[in-house]
Amino acid sequence: MKKTYVLMVSERFPQTHKRKGELTYFPTKIKNGEKIHTIIANYELWEKRINDIKNGLARLSVRVWEGKPYKSKQIQIFEFIAERGIDIQKLEDPSNFVYAPIEGKMINWQFVAKNDGLSFEDFCDWFKVRKKSPMAIIHFTDYRY
């Protein structure tokens, strides 16, 4: 039996966001191709997991909370396996908000925000506390920077 890695996506803006509690529409945006990736901490861990998926050793279960986060049931909204084009790229320095350094390329943050399913303003507020360690950009489509 294959391993299952779980990736939670937020249906609502977090309590730390100025739009706290409002819907993000992330599940619909993923389905419609408006959110083509998600950005998450711990690049090294997610690199190993994505490689397991690409090599057919695991699957990725993308889930939302049924109700209150961490206090309700998880509901799977998508499943990704090797054949579905999932991949990872390294966001090398998330604290650099002049440009997004992704695998040696300097990408406009507004473009990254749009591909993450957020306006630039909402993206900045979501990531207002940034770490300096690399983050994972997990792609749901064949698009790569």
C-alpha cells in the first residue's frame, strides 16, 4: 500500500489575516486552474514527499477541514499521484520581497501571488511573517517557473 501525504488548504483566511474568516475559495480555484500551486514551509521534507509521489511510492491527499481547523474532520478534495503532473520548486529566500528567487530565476511576486490564488495584497498579508529558510512551491499543474 502506498503512503499518503496530507496537504491541507485553507477554505478561509486565517485569524492572523485582515480578512480573517472570509472564504478563500481555494478548492474551487485549484479545480478551475486559478490556484496552480501552494507555498508551504519545510522545503526539504516536501521535496522528499513529492519525489515519493513522482516515483509512484506515495500519493498526495489535498484536504480541507470540515469545520474548525484541527478540531473537525478532514475532507479530501483532490488526490495527486505520479501521473497528475505534481511537482515542487524551491522558493530560495521567502524574506526577499523585492522578487521571488525560484531556482535561480527572479520572479515577480505579483505573478506568484496570482498563481497562488490570491491578490498581491492578500498574499502579502498572508505571508507577513516570513522565514528566511527555503519554502516549497507545490505545483498542481504542469506549469513551472
